[in-house]
Amino acid sequence: MDEGVWNGSPAARTVIRQVVNLTCPREWIMRITDPMTVTTTAIASSFAELFDRLQRFRGGRWVYRGVHDPEFQLLPSVGRRRLDGTEKRLFDMFVRELPGYVQNPPSDRWELLAMGQHHGLPTRLLDWTSNPLVAAFFACCTGYDREGVIYAMRNPYKVGTGDTDPFKIEKVMRYRPRHISPRIRAQQGLFSVHPHPDEPLSCGRADGIEIECVYIASKYKEQLLWDVARFGIHRAMLFPDADGLAGHIRWMYESFDPAKAPPDE
């Protein structure tokens, strides 16, 4: 939809809203939150539908995040509790104690923050992936009684060489760390960095950042796990260690359904 359409009169905007409501299929919902924000939300109930919905993100540097519950906000972990003034202290404590647990830890503050995020430290980072099927796995790996969501974000701002302190950034930025962990490499991972981690991102366009979302029907989530597994996206690949391998084998054992699983070769 051409954004210029919205520059017309209030009456014209009302007509456009009516046309959208009358002509869009039920699986496509246009959420109009203000005259300059149009968020496209799709619902996928099959792999073919999911593939079709994701085609709109082929151009540009889109990244993806999958969540198994639409109630979960795009909010970094450190912002999910009121920890006023403690974020920096948590990070400093982690950096101070880390040499006793890891050989040759990184010295770069960004990489240290990414390592902390990877190991469960509450940080101002939020995990994303450049692979939409990886996001689909995380959107479906649990919570089968509710829809999953794949968020797609296009953010032109990225961390550069001049951004030496992650606690002094002024806008939400993309940060792609070195492969400091096999899991980050396997998941094609990167992060968004939030100057105000207690303020969630929302779907729409704001400050040059665009976020859209694709809902995955709850009835399809278990089937989708088998579908993406056929393309090599499963727990053993995403978590390349003994725990990931055992978890993948346990999932196949506990969730096996001949109607969903690929045939034996």
C-alpha cells in the first residue's frame, strides 16, 4: 500500500479503511494504528502459507525473532523487571568474575555483553536470527495451545566501530557479534541493542525501524516442527552440543506421529 494515500482527507482515510476491511482475506489483517503506520499481520496454517507470507521479507536486511506466545513483548530480559540502576552492576559483576570460569574471555565490552546474554545474564540485548525458519522453530517449540509469532524487523542502524560502549547508545541498533559461541553461529544469531530496555518494541514503523509479524496457527505448530526439521532446523542443529542432540532425540521419541514425521529411508 502506498503511504502517500494516507495524506488525503479524513473522509478519504475512512473510505480506505472500509475498503481494506471489505477486501482483505480473513488471514490478512491490516492494523492501522495511525495515519502513517500500517502493519501487515498474516496467519499461516501450513508450510506453504508460511513460505508465501515470508516472501515479502526477501528484499532488504530483515531479521527475525520467534516467540511461542503472542503475549510476550519485544522486551530485553533486563527490562522485564524493575532493576533501576542495577543493569550496569550486573554486567560489571559478570565481567569481574568471568575469568574464573572461562579461559581467555573477550576484552571487548560488546562481546562480553553478548556472552552474558548467551549464558542467561539479564541484558539490554534481544535475540534475533537472519534465518526465518530458525525463528519459526522457536515460535513453535512449545505452547501448542496458543499461536506462535514470527517478528520481522528491518533496522537501518547498526553498531559501528565508533560505538564503544553499549550503555551509551541513543537508539535501537543491530549488533552482529563474532561467533563467540557455536550456538550463535548455528542459529545465525544477532541482537538488537536497546538504549531503554524497559520500553518494548511494537509492530509498525517508527524512527526508521519497521517491524511486522506473522502468526502461526496453534493447530499447525507441532506439524511445523516436523516441516522445518526436514530442512535441517531442529534442536540438535540449533544447540550443537550433547544437550541439543539428546533433546532432539527425546523430541522425536516423545512427539513421533507417522502422519507428521518424514518417512524412513
